[in-house]
Amino acid sequence: MVARLVVAAPSSGSGKTTVATGLMAAFAAAGLAVSPHKVGPDYIDPGYHALATGRPGRNLDAYLCGTELIAPLFAHGAAGCDLAVVEGVMGMYDGASGHGELASTAQIAKLLRAPVVLVVDASSQSRSVAALVHGFASWDPEVRIGGVILNKVGSARHEELLREALDASGVPVLGALRRERQVRTPSRHLGLVPVAERQAEAVDAVAALAEQVRAGCDLPALLALARGAPELGADAWDPAARVGGAVGGRPVVAVASGAAFTFSYAEHGELLAAAGAEVVPFDPLRDARLPEGTRGLVIGGGFPEVYAPELSGNEPLRAAVAELARSGAPVAAECAGLLYLSRSLDGQPMCGVLDAEARMSQRLTLGYREAVAVSDSSLAAVGTRLRGHEFHRTVIEPGAGAAPAWGMHLPERRVEGFVQLGVHASYLHTHWAAEPGMAMRFVERCAG
């Protein structure tokens, strides 16, 4: 049994990341083994969670993975830990558009049988906070709100008024964070700047969050609430069992990392390793060649648009990637990887694997997608159906090759991506835990 808390809020911008990351760091500094989790497909917050705890930040997304995998994935990530902290997404009851509670923080809390700590932005209210908390606590009787943390409190008098108002609500106040002490974390076009791009500053920011939470929250009460969670009753997800065996030969699969390629789910590497691959990270910003013996290449998401000159300037690696792709070796590229494989990005030469041009756009493309594989590839057989997520401010022209990767069903019917030789490149982010056969298929192609 793992003690656990879900950190939720009435809306985005209330301070979930501040509180969740601060709690993770504060409890880890106190000597607890803390397992960090994030509701939804977000890649950036888990980077800060990992920095706070020293463990991989893991996502819990019921849309991408299905409700049946949430508790097993949680149990896998939290194995051996003293405490798990789950940061929610958006407002507590907000889920996938048109799907009711699916993928909402509330649904994840129910699937994990976990108490919720509600973070309320109190900056523009006093007595009304009681009505707000009462509404959230009573909306769904299956969701247990075990306490409130008041954020952006203006003064000692303001805090006193808020606590008085909440006295009769039956929901205890477990913390109050002052407005003037807020820790600032820089943002840009897709949210917070990832940890990998500001390592030293991020370390300082996480330490400051820990101190802020330690000073303003009742940590013993929060830990007691977490330890009061009931037995979860779920077997831990096992990547080896999911892929059903390992290929021989230990083919080397190179995985892009570093500041330009920070988006990945921890389970992807675990599935590749369970399928028999030797997973070797490399940094396209710094490394002049692919890892020795590379038989396959995975290039996930990130911010190549921020580093286009540096990526373009690494000509030896661009040539090595192009040569590997021309050889027919398996290459799986998502979003940032798609841009890196294009002919150019914002006018800067890229790998030239795909006959396409990429550029920044003013339009944000964001949302869940239903997809079906329309071309046979090293990653998916024709007809493979799954759910994915798009999140970018770039466009690529053309948007699909002669053999597209996916046929999309949401928000409109279209084809997208490129399949050629061993390359599968697309904007679609996928979670391989939902379709572990893709990892096995990819490694089999690498070994073959």
C-alpha cells in the first residue's frame, strides 16, 4: 500500500504545479521516497517532478491508456515508495472534450482511491471560498476532498478571513501560501521551460518551492491524509509481461535526448528494454555521431524550433541520421522528431529524410486524437487503432507523405505523417503502454 495524494484545483492557473512540486521536494528532503505523477499527457511538469524527487515523473492518462491501466501504471511507478503525489490537470472535473469525466483529475482520483487536496487561488475572494470548496466537495460523492491549500493569500488578515469561512465547510485548511512569496518559473509558447534547458535555475526553483510549501503547509497532516488512503487492489504494470518476451541480440536503439528533445514517457524506454533492446540515449545538440552499433532510432517530442541553428550546425549527426534512415533501419519520430527529419525547419537545414518543410506557426494545435495506422510501418501494422495527443505550434508541408502514418478521426477526418522505408514520422504523441505491441514490433525490426 502506497500513501498517496492527488493535488487538484478548481481551474488552471490556481497553483497545482507549485504545490505539487513543492510537496514532492519537501517530502523528499525529509527522507521519504516520493513517487511523482501527472494527470494527462503533459511532458514538462514531470521533468520538474523528477528533479524534486530523483525518480522518473510518470503520466496517468485515461484517454491515452484506458481506465484499466491507470492503477497498474501507478503501482508500477510507485513501487517501493513511501508516498506518491499526483498533480492534476486543468480544473478537477475537466476531462477530454465530449467524453464526460474521462481523463479528468477527478476520475484519476477515483481510480486510485486517493484523497484530493484542492488548491484554491484565494487572491480575489474571502468568504466566497467556502461556497467554492463546498461545491467541489459535494459535486461527486465518490471524490474525497481531504483538505484545502489556499494559494496567493494576500496577508495575515486575508488568511484569517479565509480560514473562518472554511471552518464550517468540513474541509480542513492544510496550508496557506502567500502571494508575495510565489516562485516564478519561466514560460513560453508551449508552457513552462523544460528542466533540461535550465538545469541550474530549475534546481534553485524547486528548492524554493520546497521551502515555500514547508513554511506554509501542514506537512504532517498532509502525510497523515495520504497514509489514510485505502488499499489500491491493483497489480503493478509489468513491461516484460506486456511485450511477452525479448528478442535476441540486444539491438541498440538510440533515443534522442538533451535540451531539444525532452518529451518522452518513461514506459517507452522500459518497453523497448523489455522487448530486448539496448536503449542508449544521445544528444543531437552535442553528439557528432549515433551510438555505436545503432540499429534503430527513436526521436520523441521537444523544442527543436528553439534550437534549430544548433541542430542544423551539427552536420555530422544529421548525415548519420539520414544514412541510417536510407538504410531502412527502423526510425520512430514524434512531433519534434518529425521536424528534425524534415528538409528544413524555419529555413535551417535538418536531416533531409523527409521531403517536407517545417516552420513555426501562430496557431496552437492541441488536443486528443483517435487514429488508425493507414500504412504498414516499423511501428504499427495497418489497422492498428489507438489514441494520441497533438501539441505544437509548428506546421509541416506537406502534412502527409505518399504513404501516410495515421488516419485521424478527431477533430476531423484526415491523414497525417510519413511512412517510408523504416521511418514512421508523425505529429501524434502516443503512449506505448496502451499498445505495447508497437515497442515489440519496433525492436523485432531492429533485430531482423
